Amino acid sequence: MVANGKERTGRKRINNLQDGRPRPHDLNAEKAVIGAMLIDYPASTETAIEKLGTSRAFYSPANQKIYDIMVELQKKHLAIDFISVAKSLSDKGILEEVGGDKYLMEVQNLITTTANLETWCRMVHDRAVLRRIMDTCTIACENCLDPDKEAEEILDGVERSVLEARNLGQKQELFNIQELIKKEAIPYLEGLSKQDDASVGIPTGFPSIDDKITGMKKGEMIVIAARPAVGKTSLAISIVRNVTMNPKNPRSVLIFTMEMTAGQIARRILCGEAGVSERGFRDRNHTKGDWNRITGAATALDKARIFIDPTPALKVIELRARARRANFQHKIDLIVIDYLQLMTGESTKKIDNRQQEVSSISSGLKALAKELDLPILVLAQLNRATEMQKGGPKLSNLRESGSIEQDADVVGFIHRDTDKQKDASDDEKRNGLESEFIIEKNRNGETGRMLLSFFPFTASFGDRSRYGEADMPPSGR
């Protein structure tokens, strides 16, 4: 809690931040834009609206009102000139408020050519961004003095406001179907036909999975779910190794691990890449060959771009902030989250039940995938009902939330008979225990079932569709 005296001093300091100086603006540039719109309809009008967006870009209240009138006329497909704008302002009773006919004539006569319109728009836009940054800083300072605000909540708000300031005035472009076919659809289909692994997104390294989902694509949320101890983390780590160690196109991966430590994840990755058992070292049952493979794997992983965040019980706003920073610093290609139900929702919102909280987390992760324009691989847990039903898991088995299946672009389940396999011999474990991977939802492709092999000694998966049972490499590649 901040003492009252200190709080008042702090607020006074915030209010005096400008030190009597006006907020950033350029009235001449604003007048030039308005003048260009008046004398050069529709070309300059459309250009200005495209570059500036709403009237918030203008500092002068009079220029804001005139601009709003012109946007209104443009939406009605009515001509914009001195007479039409003056009449519209008069009809609304605000002509004298903006300076009357005299002011409109002044801005119209200010320019003789519209050749520099884009430069004037940029000057107006840049100063609007500066004002928005000032507002963001002022609000952040006020929030910092509010004892009810949490630091992560304030940081998230600042980051979002900065992004909004960067996008101020920018509109989502409208595409026609011909342009989309030429620039998006045809290249996409050509990519599918030319690539050996049929992956347009980032390949998982498992051919049977990539054949169905065509890789993990930008903006997608891919969910892999299973009951505890079935292999969610093992499959995710196998995918991470495949993605980062791909000799043709290695990618960078950020792992949020809320169940295991960073050291445990690192050991899993190392032993999986080496194809040796961590248990062998723990039981002092390793060989010189095992050490050689570990050394070789460590050398191979030396250039791998894998970043691990082991913070437990992350709030969704915390994870989003950390992901943004990591992406800015390291240019992340794929985010892996282990696992969704260990996260917590927005601390400032009252959540009636856990299902609503998980729904909030799920929608937040999907929004993050779209914001950062990269795929997010989310691990999730299935409920106990999975163990009592025939035919494997279903979407309804996703624990604590039905919204996960709505937000996800792809949902895959790992299913294997753990009761039967717990008595498997060491030879059977070395050759790989049969596991079924069920793609139950695929927004942009086929669903289906495929066989994988789970290697307990190396905690890794392989693809049975590509290799024989006996000679399948533990890396899955």
C-alpha cells in the first residue's frame, strides 16, 4: 500500500510530466490533409482515410469534427467539397464550432497540390502515435500507484497498448477472391505437391501425422492430449528434437514446462537424441558406448535453438508476455506448452468455475498464436472417463473444458494399453510399444488414426508407418 502523501506526490509528478509543453501535434500538416481531401475527391480522400483511419489521428478538435464529416459523406458515396462539408457541418449545428466557412476556406486555400499528401498523413500519424505512447505511459504510472493492480497485469496492458499504438490507423486489408487464389491458394497447393513430406507448416518429423495435418502452421493451436503417464511430454519432446534438428531447415522452439524442471527437459532431449536410457546412468548400468553417444548428441545439440521456461502455474497473461519477449529476442518458430491445465487464468477476473478458467486460458493461447503468427503446440490432460470407454479418447474427454476443442485447429490423442504394456519385456520396450495417435479434429484436413511406437527407455516416439518395428530409430526421424 502506498502512503497517501507519497501517492499524491506521485500523481502530481505524473500530471506535470509535460511540464507545460503541448502534446505532440502538427496543425499545419493536419490542415494540409483536410485541404487535400476538400480539393481532390475522391483520390485524396480515400488515401487520407486509408492512411489515418479514425479522427483520433488529429489533435485539433475542429479538424477531428471536419474529418468525421468527410468520412461520413464518403461512406454515403456523396461528393466531398467545400459546399457539401460546410452544409453537413451546418446541419449538425457545429459549423461555427469548427471555425465556420472562414476556417474551411483557410484550409482549402492552404495548398495548391496534393503531391505531398502521403508525407502530410505520415506527419499527422506519427504525432498521433506519440500521443498514444504518452497516454500509455500515464496510465501505466497511474496503475503502478494502484495497490490493487498486479505487476504482470500492468505489463500486459502496456504491451498491448504499445502494439495498438504501432498499429494505429492501420486497417485490415480487404482481399478479393482472385487475389487470394493467385497469392495464397495456388502457392499453398503447389507447396503441398512439391514437398516430399507434404508439410506446408513446420513438419513434426512424424510422416503419418504430417500427411494428415501438413505440418504445424502459423497461427494454429495444436493440442496433444492423453491420460497421465501415457507420453504427452515424450511425444512433444520428440517433435521438438525433430523440429530443431531438421538438417534442411532447423527451427527455434520455446518450451513452457510447468510440470518438469528445465534440467529434466534438457536431460530428456539429450538422452532422446543420443538414443540412450537415463535410467542406465541412474542405475550405473551404462557403457562407454553410451557415453560416446551422449557426447555426440551434446555436440549435435550445441547449435539447437531450444529455449526453456520452467516457471510453474503461469497465468495466461504472464505466459503471453514471456512469449512476446522471447519471440522478440530469439525469433521463435514454435511454442510448446506442457501443459494447459497447470496454467491459471486472469487473476483480475472473477471466474465462477475451473471450466470457465480453462476456457479463458484456451482462447488466450489461440489469440497468442495468431498475434505472434506462429504455431503453438499445447499439451492437455484427458479426464478419467477415457479409461472406461471403448474405442479410445473423444473430444468430450478433454478435461475441464469443451472450449479447447473449439479453439484448437488440430486435436490429437495418444492412446495405448498401459495396463497391458507394463508387463512388457525389455526387448519389447527396445523395439517400441505400440501407441495409437488419433487425430480427432483437423480444421484444415483429414482426421484419422495412425500407429506410433513408444520407447520407454529413451522416453521418445517413432513412426511405424515409415520404419519396421525392429529397426525404428528412437528419435522418430
